[in-house]
Amino acid sequence: MRLTRCHRLASTSVKTQWIGANLGSLALDDGTTNRNWGFSDQVAALDWVRANIQDFGGDLDRITITGQSFGAIYVTSMLGSPKAAGKFSGLLHRAIRLVRFSVFRMPGAMIFQLNGDKKAQLECLRALPVKEPANLAAQVNVLTKDGTYLTTDRLTLDGSAPIAKVPVLMGMLRDDGAPFTPYPISGDLRTNLINGGFAAQADAIISSGKFPLPSGPDTFLNIFNVTSRAY
């Protein structure tokens, strides 16, 4: 955690780090270890800010949380988290997509392909050196409905579930999807959209006119520009 004083904005900035990837998403379907560990780190950091920010010239009643890319998903998820309720007064979201928690209910089981006795699974994982799950080629960053930090499948705005009523500013980063987009293997846009996971949407993306193909000298880079923005 790092504190900086921004005099021009008359604000105090706090940057946080949290457990991510497999270790932060290690939710198991055992009724005990089904927690959003990385997300709970963020809530703990918010608690620290509220307890200490006045010592650095900040105002605990005017806390704005902000995140980019997956960090934006985390901070937006705080809108629907009972554990984060009432702890911030505004939110700035900079990412390519909004939030849903139900894609993977128990990502730990998916990461390690766990089956059978849940107690034995947990004992096996606890016996592993921490670097093994952290360094696996298969990495997952997802949130899950754990019943404590997140109690709904998605952000619900119709009044049927708790939601923080604070000002929200949302934006998008054009190239935020580039790291997740495969580089083109052919000079055909449609083929590369299909390879990039847009088999069902490829024709609609091309015909929409919203993702024009650049006219630069590098055909592959031009196609990558389109596929990364489509993501």
C-alpha cells in the first residue's frame, strides 16, 4: 500500500495490491473455503483507508475508489458487496466490461480439476508449496457468489438486492482487451475474429461498421487492432 499527497487536486491517493489469479480466486465448493480472497483484500484495504486516511489529510466521508481493467471489475463489484457498503462515496470504473459473478461459481475446482471428497481436496492443496498453484499455466481471475462478500450473481439495479447509491463514472480503454486477443495468423479479418472467440459475432462485427479496419501498411497489425477492440 502506497500513499501519495496530490496537492494540486487537494486529495490523498492510496494505491493497493491484492492477491490475484489462482490464489485470489481459490474458491472451493466445501462450504468453508468459498471466499473471494483477492476481493476481501480490497475490502480490508478500504477498511484501513477509513481508519487512517484522516492522518494523511484525507476525508473518510469523501472516499472515491477507482480501478482499471480487472481492478475496475473489483471496484464495481463493491457496489453490490455488503462488506463494502457505506465505506466509499464515489467510484471511477475504467475497463472493457461490466460485472457478472456467476460465470464460475467455484473457480478453485475448475483450476485444479477437483473431484471427490472435498476435505481431501483441501488437505491436498494445503500440502502444496504456494508457488505451484501461483505458477500454473492455467490462471483464473474471477469473482464468485460466496454469500459473504458477494451475495448475488451480478450487480442488481432493480431494488431486489443491496446496491451502493453513490456517483459512478464509467469509461472504456480502447486497447484493454489486447492482452487477451490472439495475434492474427492470416490476413483475413473474419478468420481471426473467429479464432479470437467471436465465431457467432464475426459477421455482425464486420457489417456493423463500428470496428473499421485501419489502412496501415501492416495487415496483421490492422486486423489485431480490430479484434482487440471487439474484445
